[in-house]
Amino acid sequence: MRKEMNEVRSHIEKFFILLKNYPDSVDSTFIYVRFLRSFLRGNTQKDVLPAIEIMTLLKEHKPVVFQTMKKLSEKDNMLAFLTGLSMNIQEAENKLQAIFENKNEK
């Protein structure tokens, strides 16, 4: 269980780094798509991945990337599903930060 949570934390850290280092442009879209595929592929645990939270932050902080993913989702079921996910931005930020800081594992 601890190994899986460390893996989730590692993915969240990578996501925060991507948000900070890659611009909101069409050219950055495939970097985020690659991250999402890796994020979902690495899930071997029983816990729920914070995919809704990640997609909510992506939509808020990188709207051009998100809209490009929306266009790509016409031919990609995974992206179609992910781009349909959304929640309150503040709750999403709080949950990801809590997981990353190891304050709340569920």
C-alpha cells in the first residue's frame, strides 16, 4: 500500500512540474497526454487515482492544452473520458496537495 501511495505522489509531483514548466500551448499537449497515459498505466493498486483532480487543474491552468485534448478525444476514448471529468477547482487543488504532502491518503 505504501509503495502505491508513493507512486501516486510521484505522479502528482510530475504533474505539478509539468504545470510549472510547460506553456499552455498546442505544442505542450502531447507532453500532458503522455503523462496521463503513464499515470493511468501505472495504476496497479486498488485505490482510486486522482484523475478528476488532475483534469480539473489541467482545465483551469492550461485551457489551450485542455481544448486541444478535447479535439483529440474525438478519436481517443481515453481522452474523451478524461476530458469529461471535472470538479471544484479548490477541492481538486486541496486534495492533490494533501496526497502530495502525505496528509491524507484516502
